[in-house]
Amino acid sequence: MMKPRIVILSPPLAGIPEGVASGFERAGCAVAGFSYGLVRGNRLKGLFPGFAEWERAWKFHRTLLGPVRAAVEGGGCDLLLVLKGARLHPRAERFLAALPCPLALWTFDSLGRVPGQEALARYAAHAFYMDGGDIHGDRATWLPLGYDERIHHPTPEPKEFDLLFVGRLGTQYRRRRAFLDALNRSPIPGRRRVGFVGSTGSRAGDAHLDLHPGMRHVAPHLAPGGFASCIAKSSVCVNIHQDDGGRPVNPTFFAIPGSGACQVAEDAPHLARWLEPGKQFISASLDTFIPTLESLLDQPGRIAATAEAGRREARERHTYALRARQIMTTLGIVPAPA
């Protein structure tokens, strides 16, 4: 029996396409991956938000109607999986309407942030959404991105941070910034080894973060391997989700426990659908954030137990290989026997 052949089209974001491709390979598929290029922000795009969406669509169509079309029409394609996507040009719509294999959409962002993703759902055999608030119709499933256990795993190396705060800051992350500011004003950075991996999106903004002298700004950005290593070397890792969207779940939510750290996230009911609060991660509101951290950091046994419970759950339910199998099962694609 031949391996199912999966063609994946995605933007080149932080190791996610590689993780997804590896997941399908480990699920018994042959994978051909294509990237349609990253859309970078600047002041002009800030003034004209529609320009970024136009640029994304242009790069997307250039790749879809070029190398992806050749790969799909070359024969033997069992699934075209599009990660994120963009608004569709009429030529792309005609191509997708006559596609010789099933199409699946898997969103990276909430539709409110990148509405162009939804254009592909019309042609998809099934759509998988990272934001549970975007679900509509019968051919849709809430399925956040998973994590790549090849790089996100516990390390035997000593812990470098008692507490690590991770994530971008900016207009869609004001709540995250509020949590960081609360930590920055607290006595914790003066008493514990505290680190921050993240950026405001600009050098000027990063220069004015005014972090506590005891809080180490590790880096604005890290490559996937470096990010994974940093999390694995932390005892507790704080992950606050985006402001926009309905019920978003970011892939860091699974990568943190997968890396062996105890995760602290905001108190959002929808997160309990994926990990159990109080057992597999610790939840806190902005008002309870600092008391929660102070109590948690004084309980190494609780940190270890939460980290281990989260690690087991992430490993058993949320790797990219398991996500790939769920997508294949939904679409009726049978993997080749091992």
C-alpha cells in the first residue's frame, strides 16, 4: 500500500509548517511542503491594514497557482492542506473548484484577525479552526495547532529560570502586557530568576519596556529550537493568550507542558477543553496573578506535579502526529501500514 501523499501550503512561521509536516510523516504519509512567504509589518501597513492582506493574498496565489498546482495536478495527491490561507483570486477559485483531491483548511489565526483565511472554507472538504469561536457549519472542527515533540521535550540540564514569561506584545496582546506589567511591578523579579522572551514588535518599543532589573530580557525572538530549550530550562512558564478572537488556543499552550515546564495561563473557561486547570496547568486572572505565582513558586512539589501531568497530557493528545491522525480520520484518509 502506497503512503498517502499530502501537499501542504503554509506561511513560514516559527517551525509550525515543519512540525505539521513531520506529524503527517510520522502518521504514515509522504509530504510535499510549500511556503508562500511571510508578510512583515511596517509603518505603512500599520496605516493601511488592507495592504498586508493584499500582500498575503498575492504571495499565496503565486505559490498556489505555481508549484502547488504542479504538485497536485502531477497526480497521486490525496490531500491539499492549507495552513492559514488568504483571500482568493478568481483564478484560484477556479483551480480549487476543480481540485482533483480533497482540500482541508487549518487556520493559524482567529478569523477576526485574518479574515481571508475563511475564503478557502467554501472549497474545503473540512475546515479546522484554532479558534473555537470561528466554528460554523457541519464541515468544521475546533482543532488548535499542536506541538512538535522532536524539539519540545524535557531536558536533563539544570533549570535556568524559576519563572519565564513568553509571548509577543502589541495591539492584540494588551492583556498579556498587563500581566507582564503586573509581574514587573511585583517583588518576584527581585527574589527569583525571572526571564522574558518576547517583543513589542519594534526596537523602540522594546527599548522602553522598562523591565525590572531582576527580569532578564532573554531575546525579542528565538528560533524554534532555542525557544524550546528556554522553556525546558524554566520551572514555571507564563503564557497569556491574544485579546482578539472568540476562543483562541495558541500552540505554546501545548509546547510548554510538552517541554516539561509548569504552565500558568489566564483564567479562560475555553482552555479547560484542552488541558485541565489546576492539574495540567495553573490558571489566574490579572487580579490573582501575582498571589498565584508567589504561592506556586514556594511549592516545588506542586510545580513538578503540574508539569508532569501537563507533559503526559500533551504527549498523549496534542502532538502534531496526533493532530495529523485526527485530520486524516476526519477526511477518511488511511495511512500506509508501518
